[in-house]
Amino acid sequence: MRKQVPLLLTFCAGMIPIVALFVPERHVSTVSTTLDSWLIIVAGFALLLGVVNVVQMNTNKIRRKTSGWPYAVVLLAGLAIMGTFGFAGAFGGFGGIATRLDGTSTPFDWLYQNAFLPLQGTMFALLAFFMASASYRAFRARNVEATILLIAALIVMFGRIPFGEMVTKWFPLTTEWIMAKPNMAAQRGIMIGAGLGAASMALRVIVGIERSYLGLGKGE
Amino acid sequence: MNLERIMQIDRRIVYLFVAAGTILPIVFVIGLPVSITPPVQMAFDRMEDLDPGDVIMVSFDYGPSSAPENAPMADAALRHCFSKGIRVIVIALYPLGGLSEAVNELNKVVAEFPDLEYGVDYVNLGYKDGAQAAMRKMNENIHEVFPTDVRGTPISEIPLMREVRTYADLELCFSLATGIIGEWWANLVNAQFGLPVIVGPTAVSAPKYYAYLEAKQMAGLLGGLKGASEYERLVLDKYPDLERVYATPGLYTATKGMDVQSIVHLIMIAFILFGNVVYFTGKRRPRKAA
């Protein structure tokens, strides 16, 4: 039963949207859209699972005093504070989670504006510094492939800024051609490959060949 | 000169150049010219084809990490809609701050158009988890996905939403996206349900959207800050009244951001070229006998 029931559920959950796509029958599409509604709820619980996982991982870190454990304390404190105001706000407490109707900030919004936003912005902005340093050290025309990549990158970087057009109008035109043709062809290849991979993996899960998600031990 | 030492330049010197290239254009605004690329022109033209009173969906699928790129797109798109009389349904599908970004940008732009009425000209339906599932379900019934708006008002009591139940009642979706959600609008909502989609992704993820654009699965593309600055330019050229908004001191715009990005790009190009010159000079120099 531990094996058959999840396999049957997976088969049904996987097959219904596929059938609904090809069979334009009202009863079939009703079942499929009902499944979509359940999926939204399941996705919500997946988020909750993530929170539980973060709490477990970090409490273990603090208990064992492993390296960097004070950061775990900060993370859990942030989770608790934002979580409390967010949860309360979702049920109408503290005026909600967005700004109030009079334009003043709710506690959740205040924390978002003054803690979460600058912290996330800082993390992303740091990339510019690391990329500049890394490109100086590592972006070398060591062989033919690296040279092609380097030339394409320089043209795109130069064509994306007004200075490129000031030098010659060919920079933005070549940039757009690189993006719309060679880049697009490569992206399509990657997407088709990834799509075929995802479809074959989905089929393996639906028909029960791939069972690792069940979390069963060997021989079960 | 010792080439090895130049190659091993202290990374803090590189950081210093990047910091100077970032801070100086913010203090001394250059106002570099903006040229228009075809993907942004397509997006603008598609929006211009809409009639006053048409309804579009603007989906906030980004968080604060990419807000400097996505927020000016959102502002320009909303200003375009409100200047043209297009009605807007705002949603958020990105969990890490999508809703807060939607509230911030909507509040900011709506304040610039005092005649707008909430629930009639625009509405904010808030955040919904499970992006793909929500997108699929909205084709069947938007009211079931968002039973209330962000203020908790039942959706049936919102005049604008009485006219809109499914994608068929919308003219277009404009997704401001970081990550994969923008892709889902193209390869799920457009491909399966036929709703025209314009995506404004971050510059780093813009290249993959060209595949959808060339396949006509997208009606336009605003790639990163550059795309946002182009859209701003097009909106300003078409609606000169908005100059009063964009001239507001301290207002962050994509055009101002492009000054910074242009200078930092130049610095990076210079470092890359310099690094390669040093590399090849070192290769050609005969090695000393051991």
C-alpha cells in the first residue's frame, strides 16, 4: 500500500492535465482545473515545508554550535519577526501586510522597506563588483571558442550602451543580430533539450519507473 | 614592468573603479541618449494598438533584488496604460516581495494620475502562490484564484472585475519578471491559452526570451534596464505630458540608471581588454632560462 497508493495518485495527477490538453471535453477539463486549484493549495504547503526545513536546519546548527551559527540565529530571528507580522497581517492584524489606506506603513511593510529591500538590493548589487573582478582575471582569449565568446560579449556589452552607438551604429545592430539569431538558436537548442529531458522524466514518474521521490528504502 | 604583478592586481582596485563608476553618474547625471531596439518597439506598438477602456493584466513577478531593473519597466508600463486610458489588473506571482513591489509601484504611479478610481480604472488582486497552477486556473476563472483583492474586498464587488472572468476578457499580459515566471507566461499562458504576452525580464535572463519572441510567443520584450530606458523614451515621446513626472527631482528612472550601467560597462570592457593585452604580451615575451 505504501507504494501502490502514491504511484496511483501520481499516475492520475500526471495523466489528467495531459488528457485535458488533448480532449476538449467539459468533464475532463473540469477535473483538470479542479486539480489546478488543489495544486495552488499544495504549493502553499510546499512553502510551509520550506519554512519547517529552514527552522530544523538552523536550530540544529545553533544546537551544535557549528561554524557560522550566529548567522543562523539572525536568520531565525528574521524569519520569526517577518513571519509573525506577515501571518498576523494576512488575517487583518496590524493593518495588513501592504500599506494602509491612508498611505502609512504596516509593520510588515516597514520591515520590508527598511530591512528586506536594502539587504536584497545589496546582495544583488555586489554581483557587479565580483563580475568586474572575475572578468578581468578569467575572461581570456585562450582558444578559438573563448575568443568567439569574448568578441561576442564585448560587442554585446558595447552595443548595449550609448557609447557603442556613438562609435558606430553597427554596434547596436550587431548586438541585436547576435541576440536574435545565434543566441536565439542556442537558446532554442537548450530549451528543446531541457524540454525533452523534462518530458521524459515526467513520463518516468507518471508510469512509475522513477520512484526515488517516494523515499522508500532499497528493495521496497 | 612586471606583468605578473599587473595580472595579480588587488581586486579592491577593481572594486574602487566600479564604485566610482557607479557613484559618480548618480551624483552628476549625464543623460546619455537612448536608442530604440526592435523588441521594445514591438512591445510599445502592441500596447499602442489597444483602445482606451481595454483591460490588461500587469504581473509583478520580481522582488527587491531586481527592482532597479524591473521597477522602472513597471512604472513606464503603468504610466503608459493610465495615459492611454487602459484599465489595469495588477497581480503578483513572485513570493519574495512581488506583492510589496506591486503595492509600491502602483501607489507611486497612481498618485501621478489623480483622476483614477480604484476598482474602476485599476485593481490590485495581490499575491497568489503556485505560479504555474494559478496561471492555468486563471484561464478558467480568475475570480476563483483571487477571491478578494489586496484590501480584502470580495472580487464580485469590484466593478472592473465584474467584466473580467478569464484570459478571454483581457487584451494582454505584461509580466515584469525575474527568474522563470516570465517564461511561463510565454510558454504556458500564450502557447496554451493565446493571451498576448509582453515580458520585461532582467538583463541576465533576457537572452532566453529571444527564442519566444522570434517564435511569436511574445508580443514584445524589454530586456533589463536598457529595455526599460527604451520604453521610457517611447512613452515620453508619445505622451509629452509625462515629462512633468519624469522631471521630478530624486525620481529613479531607467534612463538615469543607464548612465550608471553604461559607465560600469565601459570600465568592465576596459578591464577585460587590458587583461587580455597583458595576457598576450606575457605570452609573446620569451621566457628567461631557468
